[in-house]
Amino acid sequence: MDSEVRCSRCDQTSQNVLDYKCCKCGHPLEVQVGQDFEVKRIFTKIWSIGRYLKFFPYMKDFDKTTLGEGWTPTVKLKDHVYFKLESLNPTGSFKDRGSAALVSAVRTRIKEAGGYLSEDSSGNAGASMAAYAARAGLAAKIYVPETVSGPKLSQIKSYGATVVKVAGSRQKVTEGAQKPEPGKFYVGHILHPLYRDGIRSLAYEIAEQFEWDPPENVYLPVSAGTLILGVISGFEHLAKSNVIERVPKIVACQTEQVSPLYHRFKNLIYSPPEKVTSIADALVSVNPPLLDIMVEDLRRVKGDAVTVKDPETLKAWHELGKKGFFVEPSSAVAYAAYKQHVADEKNAAREKTMIILTGMGLKTSLEPTR
Ligand SMILES: [Zn+2]
């Protein structure tokens, strides 16, 4: 079999591309790639995630859903430090990899049923899902908290999605999106296994852009976990297929306020704030449903987790701007974490390091202060 969707806890497999949790025990599902990665099977003339289509057999309607996501630039900052400009994806964030994978898999089913997509996100994922629904010719309802405004909400609307504002907690927004209604197909980006599986393509790209000798370290911001889980899965697939020698050291970067992974990984107790006020406003998952899987995966690949204080993030954000990289503050968390590490450990500056800049600066409402 080319690949299989299976429960992360029990042995149950899923044959339905629309499943987002195990039908037996309710735990999250994950994709198991059933074939080795082979460099010769890359479509080298396709400059998007489509070049790896052989390793995503479920992306049946890719031609009808792609917006050209992926194959984003790797830019050398200095000596051994590189940025991956995920901010240059079609809707301005890495989420497009997940949306492209998921929507291309479910498009026909939803179209034939005359249904529409339902998603809960007021941020990059909501905007991305709205864009891919539009491209695929599907209607979308994006559930957001009542209080949301700003550039990301405008972006969601501009793709023609219906915005449904929900009063109350973030959990209420998810419940609204999941509530069964005629024609509704919930494809929430946090839970759906195909969504985070699309992010596997990012690891392939990093490895290929370094001629299959990827950097020793990869720094990335972590919230709900789609990015880190997708990246680990991709590198592990390459390593198991003997295409790369080892999985790079994955460093999970979180804000001090929103750091459930850091705390669990270090065996510390985490008390979430009553209200998240960090400038890194895309990193808000204080209680991510995939936390157990994140800890397990990060330990298995011998990664690390760090936290960054807001003033350091702000400093890093300004510094990135001054170097020509206008990103959203949440992306600056990874750069701030890297700088912290180099300041603590001089040897770190000599290690080849990739920092993933996840989202575009035009979406932030934060004003530069200097
Ligand atoms: Zn199960």
C-alpha cells in the first residue's frame, strides 16, 4: 500500500479521507508513508509541492487545487545560518502546504455531496483553507472568535469564504465548526492528519535544497504542532529511506506564555495564562490536542525545546526587518531562540542551521517601534 491513515494509539486504520479522529478510540490519526523516498521519483520540472506528488498518493485532485505552494527560497543569512522563507507561500504562510494536501484529497467527495468545508481558525490556517477552497471550487465556512479583526480576517473574506463569528471561548469556536449540519464537512487543520502530513513536503525541500545534506539544526515556532510534526515526519521518512544520513536536531521554539510543549518536554508544570497577550499572536495553543504526540516525536528524534521572552521576540522581529525580512512576530520567535542559543553556546555559531520563517509581516498589526 502506498500510504495508510492509522490511529496514533490503537491499531485502527481509516479508509475515509474525511476522518479526523479514530472511529474506535477518538485519538488523533496519522499518515504512515508506505514507500521509501526515492530521489529519482521527484518531478523535477514542477516547482511546488507537486514535485513530491509520488509520495502523497492521496492528493488526487492536486492539479485542480494547487496555488503553487512550496519550493520556497532558502536564503543564506551569513556563514552557516539560513532562512526558509515560508512567508512567500501563496497565502503568506507555511499552512498552504497542509491546505493543498488536504483539499486535494477531499475535493471530489465534498463536491459530489454538494457540501462545503468547515474550519475553525481566525489566523493563517483560516486564510489558507479559504483560499484553497476557492481554488478548488468549494464553498467554505470559517469559524472565528467574535472579537477577531485585522488583516487575516480581511484575507479570509477576500477569498469568498463565509465567516461565522462565535461568542465565548476558543473551544466554543471549534465546537461550532464541528457541529453536524447538512452539507458540512469539518476539515479542521489542527486535527486532520492529511493537513499536517502536507507539511512533510517542507522537510523534503530543505533536504533537497541542501543536496540531501540538510543542516544540523532546524529552528521552528510551535503552537498547535502541525509544523513540527510534519517536519519531523518528513525528515524521518528521508532518513529511513537512506536519502539523508540523520534527522537534523529539531528545536521547538515557544513563547514564555504559550509553552505547553516546552514544559512537558522538560518535565515541568505548565500554568497557562488567563489571556494570551504575547506579540507572537499566531502561537496561541495553550492546550494543544496533539501535545502527547509532539513530546513523543521530539524525544524520538532527540530534538530540543526552548522558550523566548516577548522583549527578545520583539528585538528579533526588528532585527529581521532591518535585514530585509518582514515576517510576522511569531516567526521571529524562532530567530530569537537561535540567537539565544548562540549567545549561550559559542560553538553553536559553527553549526549549519536553518530557521523557518513561517509567516508574512503584512498580516501583522504590530507597529515597529524603532
Ligand atoms: Zn484508536
